[in-house]
Amino acid sequence: MPFWLVLTRGIMRSAPAGYGKRGGITCRIQPAVERDFRMSSVSLGHVAAQNEPARPEPAQPQPVPASTGLLTCGGGPLRLMAVHAHPDDESSKGAATMARYVREGVDVLVCTLTGGERGDILNKAMERPEIRADLPGIRRAEMAMARDILGVRQQFLGFVDSGLPEGDPPPPLPAGCFALQPLEVAAGPLVRAVREFRPHVILTYDENGGYPHPDHIMTHRVSVEAFEAAADPDRYPDRGEPWQPLKLYYFVTFHRARFTALHEKMVEHGLESVYAERLAAWADEDDDPSGPEHEITTNVPCADYFELRDQALSAHATQVDPNGPWFACPVEIQREAWPTEDYHLARSLVDTDKPEDDLFAGIREKVRL
């Protein structure tokens, strides 16, 4: 399996007709878990975070009545919400950013929309009958360990993952799955989470989901809906007191500039690059681009947290092979070649100068700590 087809999320196969492309890649990806289980770490042979610095206990935000003005930032710590489709997504996109902000006192919540019911086992070492028999439960335990390694809060929002039916034409998505929910049904739990947690910043996928998995595309839709609706007292009136997030970002993780820098640095150090095949595929696509990538507006320095990111990703042992290409580029080379995680600022209700190096640019001076 080509490395560049592995990087985006687990192992990808050709997507059936009707699910589209991004950058010439068609995709097959795995799903996730269920509801809000606050679990302690359990041992499945994963790496535990070691020698972590102490981090402050986040303050619990109190609801802000609509009458107090929805464009105020409120008191308490800065708050960041990352919205993802499946467990392990939080560890492959923006994980080092979250680890850094948590250790700087930011309150971080990961909202995971689906449950893992239709996931595959992508690590052959975990392909065992007892794992297969309780894959959703195993993936909840993996998510709990990744959460504890990163230091974030995490909440499952209760939808059933959609899988990605294969064929040409593809068979219909399974009844009741996340991607087939009406938008207001799918967005309701996230609107409630936004109103309860009161994030200043929300992270999510772009309109293509980062790649055309139906759960990722729906995650984009519900994230935008929640960002725009959470402040309106007339919308979702049974989902808590209104709150206005101030910035919405899209992850820009698997992009050409980063892969080029990593490739060149590996070659410079005399290592065989695992990015060469992907870069060659990109070059072949230049004559027939599938559409522009989003502009990178924000580069968050977080190289000191790449090991924690990798530990969190390794916790998802059913989804990631520890000897696979995810970890083929040494962390030292990654730090040297590309020490940031990158984002596109899609919505902002505060003034900020671009390029940014902080997700809270334009917000910090407004928050009453």
C-alpha cells in the first residue's frame, strides 16, 4: 500500500463513484465510538505519556445568559474545541497543538461524533478474535488513553458511524448512520456541547472533510452549523443558553509544502524518504488539479509536543501500526523540517493579522482570565 495513501487516516482504498476526490486521491477510511464515557486508562500494550509537566486544572465554565451579550469572551480560561468524526482523528490532526495549549492552561475539549461500529482493524498485530468481538469497546478504551496522554477532555456525541460502502455505483449508506441524519438532528448535540463548554475557538475539517469520507463531510457541516447557530436563541432553543464562538479553523495537515520539507530533510540526513511516492503523485496531478488547497493562515509552533502526539496516536493500536509509515520520519527531523501544525482561518469575529502563530490571536486580550 503506498505510504501517501496511508497517511491521511489509517489505510485508504479507492472510494466508490459518488464520493469524489481531493488532490487526486480517492479514499477508504475507518470510523469510531459512542457517547460520553469518562474512562480511565487501561493497558492494551500502548505507550503511556511519561514525564509530563504538571498542568493546571481547567475551570468549569458557567452558562452565559443571552442577555449579557454574545460577543463578549467571558471569564475563565481560554477554551478550545476540536470536532472530529472518529476516534484516532484527534491524534492525527492537531494533536500536538492541543497538547501544547493544555499545558499552557487552555481548556481543551474533543468532541467525537461517531462510534466505531463499522471500523476495521488496520494493525495486523491487533487482528485477534477477542479484539474483533469487542471492537467498539476496545476503541473507546483507546480513545480514553489518547485523551489522557494529550490531557484533553473528550466527549462522544452518540452517532453511529457510516462506513464507506464500496462499489460502482456504491451501495447506499446504512440506515440511521451519522451521514444520513438531517442537519438539525446531526448538529443538535454539538450545539449543546458548544453552549455548555463555551469555546472561543473551534477546529474542524474543510468542506471536503479533509478527504471525502461521508462522516468527515458531515462533521464539517455540523461544525459550521454549530458555529453559526449556537449564538442564536431562536435556533435549537432546547440545547442550552446561547454562546458565540469567535474563530473557526480548518485543519490543513497533509499538504504539499510540509511533505516536501520532510522529504528533503530525510534525504539530507541520508534516509530513504517515505514521502517520495506522494510527491511524485502530486507532480503528476499538476496538469489536472482537483481544486485549490485552503490557504494556510496559521502555523502553530508545537514541535516540543510531537512525541506526545505520537504516543496518543499509538494508543489507537487497532488503527495504527507502530512499525508503519506514520512513524517512519524521526521526530527530530520533523522538528527541524516543519515544527508547526497548520490551519486555515475560515471564520473570525475578531480582528487578527495573518499569518498567525496562535489560534487565540485577537482573543487573548479580550478574555477576562
